[in-house]
Amino acid sequence: MKTKLLLIGVFATFQLSAQGYQKIHNKAILVDTHNDFLSQTMEKNFVFDTDLKGKTHSDLYRMKEGGVDVQFFSVFSDGDQPNPYAFANRQIDSLDAVIKRNPDKIVKVTNSKELLKAVKQNKIAALVGLEGGHQFEDDLEKLEALYNRGVRYITLTWNNSTPWATSASDETNAEGAKNSEGKNGLTAFGKQVVQKMNSLGMMVDISHVGEQTFYDVIATTTKPVIASHSSVYTLCPHKRNLKDEQIKAIAKNGGVIQINFNSGFIDPTVEPRENLFIEKHKAEIDSLVKTGMFQYHAEESMYRKYTNESEALRAPFDFVIQHIEYVVNLVGVDYVGIGSDFDGIFLPPKQLDDVTDYIKITKALVEKGYSEKDIDKILGENLLRVLKANENN
């Protein structure tokens, strides 16, 4: 009988714990600052308001199921897109079409007041982030036109540099592109871009930028910045990640670092193994490229074809929590959040298979003893603070 009572007691405690993290998750405003589904629409004709389980990390129904309250949809093109501004607008058109078909589930918002209203109505608040400043084609009028279409942050560079800002990819490559002034960092025009964004109320995103560009931004901006999808360099020394001094500079600026889920950005053992995987299947990838398939899609098809191999490449779930906690321990709980990069990455960590799994982060934070107030900050309040601080009321 004592054993039976003990088991009942343990089960009751477990039930209370489960209800606790579920309640916290449901009450919190969950903000993800980087989802690449719009690229899936452009490249594969996937439609967001259909069931895409097993095909993508995201769709409208799974996003609702996962408790996502606020989603920044990334508008992306690489540096080879011939008409990036027009292509960016097409992606925004596709998001607007989804919203028009589902006004009871999702709404585009442009400021924190509209965002909170949407959340209160139990709708997903959709915002837009521009991944790569090349997409406004060095034209500040086009930048403002994108702001008017709902873009609320610009990642100043992608892996490619612009004439006015150098990327992390190029700054870490001895033969990488320099800016139009023949050096790394922001040019005079690049500083005008940051100032224009500040004046509009558009967040400056330093994910993907090089270190010199980063520090030039910090010296130029009058508003808090974001890293929409970056992780910690000390834990995983990848060029896309932020070093301790950069994290401290963002905290001093009042900004926020949104942790990226990509396994190669959170687990230092992944990238070398991933390179071996690609090399192993190089002949097959090359043959697909010869048929006209893009290199990116050819490589992606290998991950889908050789599922046992790709599954073994994924980082442990706890690595995401380690990156969150590193920022908390270094600069405080007010400067970290979530920027998943879902549908823009091949290898999310184990247990984070898609957008229905965010609750596992909440559960892990509860188990580590974080208060509800601090969990609320990590899940979304920190980003909302920075969004509001950028607005021109």
C-alpha cells in the first residue's frame, strides 16, 4: 500500500509540474524572430495554410498548436537574385495572401500596440524581417517602401556583403569582399542606412554581419539592436555566432540576442561531421546540380534521402538551453530570446522537430528553476521591449 501511495504521490507531482510549464507556456507571449517559410513558398510552392507536416518545420496550424503568438517571417534572397527588391515584394505578397484567407487566425501587425491586440484576440501577430540589405538595392526610398509594407527589421547583410556593409562570411575570409570604400564595416552610406532605420522605427539586425560592421552599427545606432538568429561563439566558434564582447555590447545597447536552433551553430562537433556527409554524397549532389537543381536544394535532398545519417548529425536538445543560459549568465536574463531559423535550416536539434516543440524549451527552463517572470522575458518580452524601444510614438 505504501508503494502504491508513493507512486500516486510521484504521479501527482509530475502532473502538477506538467500543468505548471504548460500554463506558463500558454500565458507567455511567444515570439520567434526568424522563420524562413516564405522561401519554401517561393522555391517549392508550399502553401502556409495547408497541412505540411513531414515536409516543412512550419505551417499555420502547427504554429497555432505550438503556441506561437508573434512570428517574424523572413524575406530572403541570396546575392545572386537579379531583381531582389521585386522578389522581396513577391514574398510579402504571399504572406499577405495567407493572412487575407485566414483573418481569424493570423494578422499582419506593424507596431507593439497592434501586436498586443492580435495576441489578445488569439491570433498570430505576423511581422516581416528582411534578411539581407541587398534587397532594397541601395535605395533608401525602397527601404522606406518595405517599411510601409510591414518590414520591421533588416538583417544588414546575409552571407554576401553589400557595397555598404561587410558580412561575417566575407570578414572571416581573407579574400572576401570589402565594402565600396575598400575596407570592412559600414561605409558612410551604411551609416545612413542605420540612421534611416532608426528614424523609421525599424530594428537593426546584426545577425550575419562581420565584426567590424557590428561595432560600426553599435557606434552609429541610437536605438537597441537585435540579433534575430544568432548563437554564442564561445560555445560554438562559428563565424555566424557572437563573441562575448559582442554580447556585452548588445546588452549595453539594450538589445537582444535571439538564439538560433541550427545544429551547426550550437554544437561545435556538427559542422565537421556535416562536411563529411556532404563530401560522401558529393557525386549524387553534383549530378542533381547538372540537371538544373540549385546546390542548396540538391544538398537538402540528401538530408531527406539519408534520414538515419542526417538524424545522427543533429545536436542534442540541451545545447539550445546551454546557449540561452550562457547569455543569461554573461549579461542577464533581459537580453536573450528565440530566433529559430525554422524552414531555413536542415538540422534543428533533436526534440525540436518543428514549431509544435517550443513548449519543450519552456519545460526545460522550468526544470532548471527559472521563474515565470524570467521565462516570459526569454520567450518574448525581451524582444517586445526592443520592438517598442525602436518605435517612434
